[in-house]
Amino acid sequence: MAKDVAVYYGMISLMDKYIGKILDKLDELGLSENTVVVFTTDHGHFFGQHGLVAKGAFHYEDMIKVPFIVRWPGKDPSCATSNAMQSLVDLAPTFMSVAGLDVPRTMTGIDQSKVWSGRAESARDHVVVENHHEPTTIHLKTYVDDRYKLTVYYNREYGELFDLEEDPGEIRNLWDEPELAQLKAELITKLLFAEMGKEPMWMPRVWGA
């Protein structure tokens, strides 16, 4: 574990150095005041949380609640923080919106530019997280809203349900609690609706028939 922490610290230090070089180059080219910079990552890392080490399929907060820093000169509120939900799929449509480009309707992300500039408190009420990178490995999807997190495993009867408000450390899995069966059903339905909402209509009707 000590070696893993040391290696990870070294990787972060390397990132810090070269991110600094990129920012310095923007200054040198006179582009800093006309460039949106976003620092984030695709996933977190386990260092013993929940008995796990390294990255993995399981959607605990340590894995999916990643760093997210936006610098938008003249637009973002100085040193402000936000609890607004963000998803990596929001990056592309937001960048296109900031650049004044039309966002293709087939994109599943949400334009977060109003949140980044402080003009809106939030742009989405949930996020969907998924892990399915090989046919032979675990396949799961997670629905997260402002309080609850529900994880469903493909073709399995078990799952996870956490109350992030009452149990931020995700210690007590409520999936099998009889008194929460209705809540679980509602969250499963919301996950289904969220998945359906991601599907573009490839041939939208543009005229009456």
C-alpha cells in the first residue's frame, strides 16, 4: 500500500508540473483570458476504502466523485464552489456552447455553461454512472440524485442502495431493507427513464403527416 501511495503521489506531482506548463504557455501566447480551462479526471482511486485498492468497477463516492475545477476568465465567479451535479458527458456540449457552436441533438450531455458562470445553481438532477468495458467482466449501472445512490448489476438480484445524506461513507447497504422497497422501485424506474432519455430520435418528425 505504501508503494502504491508513493507512486500515485508521484503521478499527481507529474501532472501538476505539466498542467502548470500548459497554463504558463497560455500566458506566454496571450490566450489565458480567452480560454476556458477545466481540470477533471475520468475516475477516482481506492486506497483501502471499502477494502479496495486501485480503480475498479464499484461506484463508491471515492471512485465517481472526481475533482472538477473550471477557470473561465470574466465569467466564472471568483473562488466559488458548487454542489451542482456534473457528468463527463456534459463537457463536449458545454464547450460547444461556450464556443458559440450548435450542439448536435444526438449528444447525451447537458450544457453546463450557466452553472459554470454562476447564472444557474444546477443543470441536471441526476447522473448515471456505468461500467461495462469487457464482455467477461462485471456490468453495472448506477443512478445518483441529490440524496440517493442506486446500483444495479446486470442479471443479478443483488445491488446497492445508499442514503448519501444519512450515510455519506456508504457503509449501510439498504438494497434488501423491506421498508425501503418502494424507494428502491422508484429509483430503478428513474434509472430506466434516465437511460431512455439518453436515446436520440434518429429521424425526428419535422412536418405533420
